[in-house]
Amino acid sequence: YHCGFGINSFMGESSDFTYLKILNPEFIKADISFLLDQSKDSMDALQMITESLGISIIATFVKTQEELEQ
């Protein structure tokens, strides 16, 4: 039926994201505060993996224009 799934509350507990390759969700949702608290290297790694697998990152609880732009 062409149904996929996503991870509703991504916490990135591990620096090893190989489980994303195994699960291959269509999207991951993460709280904006979690995303903004990540180091540049962590965010770069997460973005590289998600882009290569076609996984969308959805920021939740965005409250301000500044958070949206970041």
C-alpha cells in the first residue's frame, strides 16, 4: 500500500546512527531544542545520514521565527 513510517520523537541517544539505515523511516521528528543543542559535528553527521537515505527531519515545538530560521 506504499505506507511508510516515521520516528515521532527522535532523541539521537547514540552517536552511531546505523539503526536509521536499518529502519529507514520516511521522517524523524525532533524537538527544536534538541536539534539546536547539538554540536555542529553531530548535526552534520545526522544531516548527511538522513539526506543520503532520503529521511526528512521535522523540527517540532518551533515557537519563534529565529528558531525556524536556525
